[in-house]
Amino acid sequence: MSFVDLLKKRRSIYALGTDVDLSEEEIESLVKEVVKESPTSFNSQTQRVVILFNDSHKKLWEMTEDVLEPLTPAEQFPATQEKLQGFAAAKGTVLFFEDADVVSSLQQQFALYADNFPIWSDQASGLTQANVWNAFAEKGIGANLQHYNPVIDERVSEEWSIPSNWKLRAQLVFGSKEAEPAPKEYMEDEKRFMVFN
């Protein structure tokens, strides 16, 4: 499979189950290797990751439901609840964090670039999320990326004793593909790209 074919294979899969070919140990090893090989500015290695399986995975989406219920209009909550229960039905969730202490230290060391380090940290996080997602796709594991931070940050930190300097950036839900996504639509190249010689 070519790299572009892999990118095409990586899609947001929402119908997920628990019937994944890889063991939990193999998933853990895969995520660790991908995170280690994902780039960061100044080789700062700001990425921090928590992998949730089984009861911990389900707990995340139950607590997300608890947090969102009072914040969501009553008539909209059943749809939100259904979506969250779909996430809970998956095999697990990868929580992506960035270490704010490392970012702050770099800002102090390299004052000329101080304003850029939070931006570069977010870019590193995005690259890492995409790399893990692509690695899952290559192994036949479906996934979808969620962003329930910052509303769940406090509950997540309390439940799993997350260091206060770890800032939650995204949640990648993963599992067996129980349905294929609809065909992807693309905007016209003319509206998206410019090329000069």
C-alpha cells in the first residue's frame, strides 16, 4: 500500500466495535512507537498519551455524558447521548496531551520564538494524532477523532491522576469497523491549491 493509499484508507469511522485483531499489548506498543517517531519542534517531545481500554474506556464516555448533560439543551441531549454511547461501544480511546511545562521551558530558553512554542506544540499534537490514526488504519482498525476538551479536562485529570501540566488536546476512539463510511467529498483543486514556477 502506498502512503497516499493509506491516507485515503484513514477515515472517520463511527460504527465501531471491540473485535480488533491486535491484542491490547500490540495496540499499546504500536501507539508508543508511533508517538516516539512523530516530530516535534526542537525535538521537544511534548506529546503525552494515555490509552484507555475496557472499563476505563467506557468510564471516559460515561463521565463525558455526565458532564455534557447539564450543558446541552434537553431536546438535543438524546442525539448527544447516542453519539457518546457509540464511542463507548468501541475497543478503546487514546487521549492526547501536550506537556505545558516543556512548552513553558522552551519559551524561557528561546525568547525570540516564545510566541511560537504553543503553536508548535499544537502542531506536534496534530501530527501525532494523525500518525496514530494512520497507523490504526494501516492495521485495519477504525477510528474517529474527538475534542471534548476542555469540558472533560477536570474529570479526566481526577479519574486517572493526570499531571496538572498535561493539557488534553484530543480523544481518538478506536475499534473494529462495523460499517464503512460514506464516500468522501473533495472541493475543487482550483479553490484549494496554487502553484507557481
